[in-house]
Amino acid sequence: MPSDLARHWDLDPHVAFLNHGSFGATPRAVLQQQAEFRARMERQPVQFLGRDLRPLLRHARVDLASFVGCEAEDVVFATNATTGVNTVLRWLKLEPGDELLTTNHAYGACKNALDATAAWTGAKVVVASVPFPLESEQDIIAPILAAVTPRTKLAMLDHVTSPTALVFPVTHLVNELAERGIETLVDGAHVPGMLNLDIAAVGPAWYAGNCHKWMCGPKGAGFLYVRRDLQASVHPLVVSHGATQPLDGVSRFQKEFEWAGTQDYSPWLCLPESLRTVGNMVPGGWEEVRQRNHA
């Protein structure tokens, strides 16, 4: 018998929808708010996009930052985690022979981004072989650290692996790699809403995540965290007005990412509603939601 919670979604009642991790599904209440934002934009485009949008985006960013465990100043919106990964790689300063470390569990799209970065910079992608199934956490840690060399410039690691559903000990790995002078880019596509995420505690240089999977936000809602000391070196893939506009209470980093041209910003604007709607579905809030997903 379908759960009473199914009434919150428009999912086909004749299909047992088990693959929430690929694309997610958005509750009706969130879709309704998204429709309202879109109608508001079409009713008065200049007012909405030119005046109302930025305060709404900043409000949504504060709520998102609280949920993922970082300061609002350190996170920006992205279309998805893959876009966030590409953004970081686009601005890396690399030389021929530098090494980009990842594992054989990396998500295919992000591995492709690493390969493309290596191709146009002369860098080399090094793939650490992590066995599956595992006998212990050391089966993850040991091969990654063993693949480090003096030329390693970045490690791109999944927090939850897409092909094998492993939870990597990213906090431990970030610390170990930092001791070796290596910055870590964490692909956290599956983490927000699935695990109790605390980016500040993980301590990466960069963290990319999705909000359309386990957070149940609209499609096109993701984010990129960048550690404060690295923000001046990271820019959007689309360079637009924010590169030169006067700052109005935000950093240049935030200003650049706020506007990528005329587009539909509603997926990000709906994130506060996604957090409220899903968190209020069960008495224990998001902690109970995560427990149910793991049952």
C-alpha cells in the first residue's frame, strides 16, 4: 500500500519510484511556489529580474547555507554539482605534468571534466583504484593516499559515490591530503538531504552539491562552496555584469555568481520551501527523513 506521504508528489501511482537519486522528484507545494515565481516574473519582468530577484536569492542562499553547514558568504548557486565541478576546474592554474587525483568510483561526467581539463592544460589524471566491496574504511583511504605524488595539485573525491553508493570518509581524507599540501574538491551530488552535511567540518577547498535529489528541490538547483581564501580565484563559467558592477553588501565572489543573464532563477528561489515542506512531512523533521531513506 502506498504511503500517505505519496500525496505530496505527482509521481505516477502505478510505478514504484525507487531511483530518487538520479533526478529526484519535487513535492507539489514546491512546484506550486515555483509556478508562482514564474508567473510573478512574467507579470512584471523588469521589476522581478531587475529589483526583486537579488534579495530573494540571498534569502534562499542563507537557508541553504544553514542546511549544508557553511557560512552564506561561502556558497553560491549552480545549476547542478557537475556545473560546480566544472567551474572549479575551469579556473585552476595548472602546468604540464601536474596531476589531478580521483578514484575509479568517480561520477562519469565529473571524470570527463577532469580529462578535459588535463587535455587543455597538459596535466595528467591519476585514478586511484578503490576496491568494491570493501572490508574496511582503509580500503578507501590507503589507495588514495598511495596515489599522491609531488605533482598532485588537486584531489576530486566523491562524498557518496554514484556508481557504488559508498560513503567516503571525506573529512579524514581532506585532512590527510591537506597535510600533504593538496586541496580537495568534493563531489557531494548525493549528499544534501541524504546525510547530515556539515561542510565547515569536512573542510574542503571546494564542495559541489545538488538540491534536486534528496532535498527534493526543483531541477536546476545546485550549489558550489568555495573556501574564503580561494574565492578570488573562482569565477562563474558565464562571466557577466557581476564582474564589474558595484558591490551592494556582498563580496565580488557573490556578485559574480548572482547573475548569469536572463534565465529562470526559480529553482534556487524555491529551496527554502523545499526545506520546509520535506522537513515538515514527518514529526522528526529532516533527521527522520534521513533515517527513513536509510531504512
